Amino acid sequence: MFPGPRPSCGSAGVLGESFNPGFFVSIRQGYTEAGLLRSVLDVTALLTTPIIGYYADKISIKKMMLVGIALYLLVAVNYFLAGALAMVLFVIIARILNGISGR
């Protein structure tokens, strides 16, 4: 409908993304690791966007929305576990799921 890039997720998404590097550094004490954790979402989104776009044409919007909501719930659970247990594995899983769900 509208040509050009997809609009961002709004001020809440930008605000949440601005806190991620501090969260990553607090779990792992290196800036390189924080940068790698930050890039997981972008790489996953880049790789899965064509696949998700293909299925968006084949599956009803209701099913796509339900899958997206389920993925976002899993993202929230993984971020909680990452903070509670201070394990980077849960951050990686959350970032991958967030990349698949479309940020």
C-alpha cells in the first residue's frame, strides 16, 4: 500500500532497544560479546524475512498474528530467564525468536 521502508515499531520499541546493550554488558562483561548479542536479531531477521514473507501469502492473517503473539511471549519468558539466571543462552534464544517474529 505504501512504498518505501517499513515503519519502525514506535517509541516503545526504540526505547527498549536502547536498554539492550546495558543489559547485555551486565550479563557478559565484554563489549564485543554485547555487540554480537545485539547483532543476532538483525542477522536472524535478515535471513528469515523472505521465508516469513512467503508464508504470509499462504497463511491467513489470523494464524500469522497468533504465531507472532506466541513468539513474543516466548521472547519475554527468555528475557526473564536470562535476567533471573544470568545466562546468555536465554538472551540468544530471545534475540533469535525476536528476529523471526519481525522485531
